[in-house]
Amino acid sequence: MLRVEDLHVSYQSVAAVRGVSLEVPDGAIVGLVGANGAGKTSTLNAITGLVARRGTTVFDGYDISQLSTANIVRCGVVQVAQGRQLFPDMTVLENLEMGGFLHPASKVQEQLEKVFAQFVVLKERAAQRAGTLSGGEQQMLAVGRALMSDPKILLIDEPCLGLSPKMVGRLGEIVREVNARGIAVLLVEQNTAFVFGLAGFAYVIENGRVVLSGTPEQLRSDDRVRSAYLGI
């Protein structure tokens, strides 16, 4: 479904992404793991057109490399940003409605019902300001807002950041529920164990380059992964 080839991102003279290539098959969960500063977020931002980039990105058979972010979202590629990036002074409902800006009112209502069915707490707090939610509830809202656009693939960036172990477990359930609806997921995380528990395939990125790839079982047995990411 998503194929990235030889992706490059630089900030002035600093190269953040150096020839990254990866694939996300239709309906799959794929992980992208690495340390802080390895180039994970820059890779996602390049795929969704948020930063200047070189390389080729093909989604659902179409080259989206030169499209604007808005048009990439229209194609069905939607990013859940690191740090949630909600509108804190707007209500839960208003944040969700912002996620459905591409659709007519009837479609927005349809998507809203789906989101409220999956995230009951958001329905209960629909009139509450987003900035007053707990960290876990804010992450649910960030995912729910992304789902409002009816995506074909979600690019989820560091969702475990700042969450309790219990909420991380619930987040894993949410990713599985989203994927069960036929939505592919590219999951970016420093929490390698979290990714390996969900993904069928994963890439390891270091200094802007993919240095390893394979199934979680294959990567768990690699000494570099065991030492650098699993603490073994």
C-alpha cells in the first residue's frame, strides 16, 4: 500500500534522513524503531509532506511525492503527530470535527459515531476542553481525530510518550482495533517492545538510515537490537 524509496530530509546542512526505504503492505502493522534523534519523525513528516524531501513515495499505486499535505490526507494517508498536537482550548467534539474537515456534514457525523463507539470516554467528555484531559485521553483524542478523516493508513508517531504502563497497554489494544477495521498502520516508537508486540514487520533506523529490518522474532534475536533497544 505504501512504498517509500530513497527518502532524504535535510535541515539546512544537517541530514536527518539519508536514503530511507520502507514498505507497508495493505492492512499491515509495520514498525519503525530507533533512538531519539534517529530520524523517525522526520521520515513520517516527509511522507506526509510536512517537510521538504527528496525521494519517491507511492501510495495505493499513485506517486504522492510532490503532493501537498492536504492532498496527501485526501489520498488517505493521515499522521497522528508526536505530542498529540491537539487544540487545547477547543472541546473534544470540536477537535474531532476538525479531523473531518475534508468531508460533508453527513460523513462527519458518520465518522463521529464510529469514533464515539470506539472511544466511549470521548463521547462522555465531548463538551470538555481537550487541554484538560489526561495524557491517555488526549492520545485517544489524537487517534480519534485522525480517524475522522476516514484514513486508509495511519502514521502514528511516538504514541507511548508520557503514558502510564496501563495506558500503554490500552493503546496497544486501540492500534489493534484500528487495524482490524482494515486500516494499515506505520508505528513509530522508541518503545521497541511495544512495537514488536503489534507489528508483523519492523525497520530499525539509526542516524537517518535503515540499518536492520525483519519480523519482530528476527530482530529480537539480533545482538545489536537486544543490546541497544531491549536492554538484553
